[in-house]
Amino acid sequence: MGGGLLAVLTAGGCGVAGGQAAPQITPTVPAASDRPTPGGPVTRTCGSDYAEDFDSGVESRTVTAGPVSVVAARVSPVPGAGSPVRTFKLAVRLDAGSAAALSTSTAGTALIYDRASFRKSNVYRLADGDRSLRFVGCRDRSAVFNGAILTTGPRTVDLEVVTAGRRIPVTVTAFRS
């Protein structure tokens, strides 16, 4: 089974890298918004989405896996010398009434969807992301969630979508503008 999975990442942050202290994070949402249990899994739910559908013009880059679609954006410019990773946005859209888990199996990558971890500086460590997370869509409409893939280099990433008991492999590649 094939499909389209789209995810958009808007994140920034940093940690100790190359002897430099991590910048302070100033969350735009309470810490428990997407991670109800400190150190627990990230779950994005209806109400934390930012749109009902992808912008027009991304159809050729959209990958669909059952009720989940994703779209990858370009790799961000290097945020600074102290950043050990780069990011590329990944927007994830769920059909109405859907729920799904998303995970990465590609070495050197992580997913960042915890909005309390997003940083304007766009400086992150791989440890700032998660290997997997969960999405719970809206009952009566589709929902698009913003986030990103943190990468130490890979621009093509193997993901797995789990929805309604089905495991669906998905591969996304950062868009080359």
C-alpha cells in the first residue's frame, strides 16, 4: 500500500553542542500541551492543528498512507555554527475521525512536533526530537499538524504510519527548491 504523508516542521532550538550552552527555550504553549506527562510521548490532537488541508501546489510531493498524508519541505538553511542538526518541515494531515502514530527508523533523524520545544533560532540537537509520536485528528474535519524532521544529514527518511492496526511504510525526501 502506498500513500502520501505530509508533515511541516517549524522548530528551532539548541542544546550543548561543540562546548556551547543551549539557548533558552521560550515555549509558545504550556509544556504539557503536546506532552501531558513529562518525559512521556508526544500526542498532537485536534485543536493543536493549524489548518484543515495543505496549501495548493504540493500535490506532487504529497505521500498518502491510509487516512494520513504528509508533505516534506526543503532543508532549512544552516542556523548557526553551533547547530549539530538541520531540519526540514513535515506537515501531517489526518482525515476526519482518524488517529495515527508516526515514527522514524532512519539513523540520524528524529521528529519534532512538541510545540513547547519549537525554537525561533531553529538550533536543535537530535535529542530534542522523538523517534515516534501520535496524532489524533478532529472528529468532523481534516487537520494538518506542523512539525519537522531533525537530521544529522539524511534528506530521505523512512517513516512508519500505524493507523487502525495497519503498519504502512512511507519514505519522504526533503524538497529541493
